[in-house]
Amino acid sequence: MRAQLRAALDQAVDERWFGELVTEPRYDAMPAEDELAESLHTLHAGATALFLAPESKLAWQATVNGIDVFANGASRSFSAGILELITTVCGEWELRDVMFASARDNAEQCELLCYLLATGCAYVE
């Protein structure tokens, strides 16, 4: 842990390091390439809900430029347009019905859903 913290502190002035550190899993959370492909196909071909994986570590932070999302040790920046979606996912641990369908049909919100699948934070059914 000390080595990770030291490495993070030695990096360039990127304020996302702390969010990446605190959401870093203790295991390899990334899905296998074929599992991710299947999840993405399911997302676009009729999934009705998204669920956070119980072991996932997910957080977000509002910034001047939008929203930084931290998922299992990774980070990605989004516009403020995903704020309601990410707060719902973090609060409810799932997306269903109208909110899920709306997110799937919105380009940036769908990018967030894909990011959560790619980092192993979520799965779809």
C-alpha cells in the first residue's frame, strides 16, 4: 500500500489519483474480453437493467469540467450531464425501466454504462 501511495504522489499533478487509489480492487476486476463483448452486446440488444457488482468499488467527484467517475481503480471524465445517472447508480446499485432505457439511448450516458461494464463494476440482464 505504501508503494502505491508513493507512486501516486510522485505522478504529475493529476487530481484523480486519490479516487483511483481508493477504488482500486484487491483482485482483478476487469472482465475477460469475451465476457465484455457479451455484456456490451446484451446492453445494446435488449438488456432491461444494469446492476452494480457487489464487490465493485465506484465513486464520483464533481469538477469544474464535469464529473470524474472512479471505477475499480480506473477513472474517466464525463460532462455534468451524467450527474443524475451516476448518483442513481451509486445510490440504488441498479438502473431499471425508464431510467435504464433512457441512459442506453443517450450517447454519453451509454458511454458511462459501457465504462462500468468494462471496469467490472456492473453487469446487465
